[in-house]
Amino acid sequence: MQLESTLTCPSCGHRSVETMPTDACLFFYDCKGCRMRLKPLAGDCCVFCSYGSVPCPPVQSNDSCCVPRSAQAGGAGPKPAGPKFSRAPGGSGFL
Ligand SMILES: [Zn+2]
């Protein structure tokens, strides 16, 4: 797992190698070039995912991080194994 990511400022293009925390997401980052406060883009959990060369550690290890797990394949619960036959075995019609 890579813990260093090169952040590229979208405003001034300043690049800076930052060490990512493994237990938290860095939501804000102040650019050292132009002092602009970077925020994650929509759908990204931290500035490293949006502007870094390497996504943040939780994303690298496929954890859900702070992004809600959306692609959860839902099962409709246990189904009965087959259709039920109400025919009695060997029974003849007594009505
Ligand atoms: Zn900048």
C-alpha cells in the first residue's frame, strides 16, 4: 500500500508529496502554492482521491471508507426450493 500521494492543485498546478493518514480521510487541504483550500470532488471521499496521484489507503484496500457502500447486491431472502405440489402420492379422487 502506498502512503505517499502527490497532490496537484487544480488552481495553480502546484504539486506536493503528502503522506496520507491511514485511519482518517483528509477532507481539506490547503495548497502550499496558492493557499487555495482544496475539497474533494463529488463522489470522492478525500482530496487524495480527487487530486492525488494515489487514492487514499481505505480506497486502496477496498474498504468503504466514508463513502456509503452503494453497490450492495440485494437478495430477496430465501426462496422455497421448488413449487409445491398438492397432489397426494398415489391418491385417487375421493370427493
Ligand atoms: Zn494551488
